[in-house]
Amino acid sequence: MGEMDINEVLAHLPQRYPLIMIDRVKLCEPGKRIVALKNVSANEPYFPGHFPHRPIMPGVLILEAMAQAAGILVLRTMGVKSDDKTLYYYVGIDNARFKKPVHPGDQLELEVHHDRALRGISRFVCTARVDGQTVAEATILCSMRSIDKT
């Protein structure tokens, strides 16, 4: 299972503008890893405030992009798509490191490896790169939960 365009990405994620952080998937190996892309545009809604004279993508949004890539990987592994009955939540972030700033015009490449799953919680080792250089790393924990619709 290889590439996914934006329409396939949107079918797998519940997030929408302005919080969708994945534009395309270059590679998806169910149960193993995913390589996804985020095109960082000067039109992103956070740039006017972060920072007005030197726009930088907030680190927390890089972490969000990692989680969205992990969510696609899990859903593809399970052979299901996003629905209104379940959500894929963050439950932890370990060893987050930000090595270089991400600017408008950059293409963020997210590589996420499924490390293990235990009691409904999956652990992923994530790297974000721009032009082949690591800009951020983290180990993240995520879990799928049913939505109570009462």
C-alpha cells in the first residue's frame, strides 16, 4: 500500500481545516511505518501570530502532524476509515526534541514507525524532516476510543 492523495487522507482523518496537517502520504506499510508530507504554506492561520516578524511553525503542530500520520497508519493497518463513532487520541509524548525551525515554504516529511501496542495504546517513533534534515523527533502514544454520543 503506497501513496495516498489528499482525498484518501481526508477519508482516514476526522481533522479538517485549519487543523489538517497531512497533505499526502508517500508510503504506507500497514503495521510498520508511514511517510507523510505537510506542505507548510505562508497562508497557515498561525503564522501572523507565531511570529509576526519571523514566521515559524509551532512545535506543537509538528507533534500534531506526527499523531495524524500515526492515525492514518493505524486505520490503514485495521483496514477502516475515520467515522463519527471513534477518535484517535494522544495519550502521551516522550522525548520531544525540536532541532530546527520550520518556515513557510518548507515541506515537512513525517516518518512514523509503529513500535508496539499494549492494552489499546500504540507507541510510535517519529521523525520530522525538511530537505532531509531532522527538524523534530518524538515518541508518541495514541489510543483509539469510542465517542459517547449521549
